[in-house]
Amino acid sequence: MTDDDATRQLLDRFLHAVRSLPSLLAVWAHGSLAGGDYRPGRSDLDLIAVVARRCPPDEEKFLTRAHTTLDKTLPPAAKLHCSYVAADEWADPDRPHFTWAHRETQYRPVTPVTRRELHAFGRVLHGPPPADLLPPVGDADLAAFVRRDLRTYWRPAVDHPARWLQDVWVDLGLLTLARGRVTLTTGRLITKGEALDVLTALGAPADVVDDIRQRRYGTPPPASPAWRVRRAGATRAFLAPAIERTLAEYGGPGA
């Protein structure tokens, strides 16, 4: 899956910890780690653990301690995210599940995009494959989620200028648009690397696309405050109409 020793060590340590859960059924990787676009130290480690029943409070405390220990001892663990999903709770895609992400516990759903990724190219780290435990995601449900995400989350976010001074907002906002547009057009899921080429074809600011590419695949120079302000303005000026155009073209029901 990866030739990176630090990532492999982290996954080994993580699996050793979670295998002590008596209810553990499977552990799968999705996102960049499974899709072939993983970059050590830059990409998130996106995982899903399936358990036989919802984790009770004592198991949530155990998992929190395990993740905290990994975070303190292995630097790549800062980017490890894992949701713990009960095998009988897949039916509701909006249902939140116990999750470790961004170095803290939270509750969040496993989106239709993640579910489709698991079916399309999910990697099995433990237990049976996704097809044995995870219901399939229909094209209509996938498209509906993409439209809703663009309409109710990303388009309103553009109206908050301060957010777009941060790398993460620029990266995720633009890449989500490109990936979502391809999914709405073809039904396919694409990598972040492929999404950069889509952004270029859509007319996204070339210097902003190059900035994302360099931070993901190259060695960028430090970003000056002036560049962050200019980048934020250019990103927002492109993204708002691009989202609105995408929703108008591929709106579908409820757009």
C-alpha cells in the first residue's frame, strides 16, 4: 500500500491497538492511501473500522487513549482519521459515528463519497472487504450528496473571507469542486492529483492551482501574508460562480 516506513509503522501500531476490541470486524482504508495518490507527511490517513455493535463509553475511552498515545509517539498519527461504524448502522448515511480526526474525538457520518470510495478501491487492512459489510451507494444518492455538499456547505463558506487565508480551505474548496463536478458528469471518483488538471480546464487561477500542486507534490517557498490575501481573493472569485454554475448544470432534484 505504501513504501513509506513511518506510515507502515503507524498502521501496524494502529491495527495492533484496535484488534484488542472484541467487536472489531474490519478495518479499511479509503482516500489517498487507497486511491494511489498518497503523499507521506502531506496526505491524511483515512480509515474506517467496522465493529459488531456501537462502541460503548468504555471502548470510546480506550480508543481515545490509543489514538492519543499514537499521536504522541508517531508524528504521522497527526493525520490519521478513523470512524468506528457499527455493522448494523450503515442504513442511515447521515448518522454520526464515533471518530478520531484532527487529533480529537468527534462524531460524524460516513459520507456517500467515502462509501463509494470503499466499494471502488478501498483497501482491506483487516477482516472482510467492504462488499461483504457495506451496502452499495447508488449513482443518484452519490450525486445528491455531492450537490448538497456544494450547495449547503461550500457555497456558503465562500462568503467567509477569513477562512480562505488558510491552505486547507483553498485546497479542499477547489479540489472538492473539481472532484464533485467530475462525479456529477461521469459518476467517477477522481484523485486530488487528477482534480488539479480539472481545475485548470475549468479556468481556475493558474497560480493558485500551481500553489496547491507544489504544496502537495513539490517543495513550495514560504507563503507571504500578501500572497495569502491575493490567493484568498482569487479563490473566492473563481469558486462562487463555479459552484453556482455546476449546480445549475447538474442540479437534479432538490438543487
